[in-house]
Amino acid sequence: MKLKRITIEQSETVRDLAEQSRELFVKLGGGEPTKNSVKSMFELLPPDKTNEDKYSLLILDKNEPVGFIDVVKGFPTESTWFIGLFFLVPKSRGQGKSQTAYQKLVAFIKENGGEKIRLTVAEQNLPGLRFWQKNGFEEIEFIPDMKIAGQSVPSYKMEVDIK
């Protein structure tokens, strides 16, 4: 298992992965995984961040793409990294691959000076919520009307210290 940084030129690979995970995207408010919606994953940035701070990572298992991670360095603080998206395709879930990919991500973030990781997870994404809690993430805020693709999605803002 390894992580590989990619650019918007590889967005079609991510769209294929998102299409395999279509019901997750639709259920959690992201809408249909269209060419444009997937390209926007590469372009969305928090305030005062640039493409240099954004890492779009393929999760590869035996060189086969099985998932995707979108993470931003230095947001909301210099030592915090923000995971905007982390998913594996259904056929790769429940086998410990998410855990392995997460451990590789933590090692990468630490190597690059990160001390904390923050993310939001939809309240209705119970498997995702359990995964993050199992990895030490704690709720720091409940957001009853977080906007995802124009929809209100009740979500938890969570954080973990990785020092």
C-alpha cells in the first residue's frame, strides 16, 4: 500500500474511484461524481492556502488505485493538516486498507512538520465516524448545517494530535 501525489490531469482516475463509491458520495451530500465535481476536488482550497499546500493522493494497493485522499497542509493552523476527503472503493473496505492508508498519511504529515490532523465527518457516516474515533480523533465541534455541494449536512469537526 502506498500514497501517490497526483494532479488535476489524473482526475479521471479519481472520477472512476468516486463512481465506484457513488452511493457514498450521494448519501453524504457530495452529489453525483461528475467530471466537473471531481475536478473541483483538486481546485477547492481553504482561505489563504495555495495549490502548494494541497495534496491530492491516490491510495494504491499493488499499484492499483483503490482510494483517494485530499489533504491541506497548514490549515487552520501552521502545524495542523486538514483532510477534506478520504475514501476507499467498496471492494477495498473492511480489510484494514483504510487503516494502512491512514498510517501512511500520518507518517507523511509528521515528516512534513504536521502535529495535528483535523477533518469533518458527516453525522450519518457512522462507519467513518467510528474509524476516526478509533484512530484517536475527538469531536471539537458539531456543525448542524455544514454545506456540502449546497446541501446542509450535519457534521462533526474532529481533531487528533499526532506529535
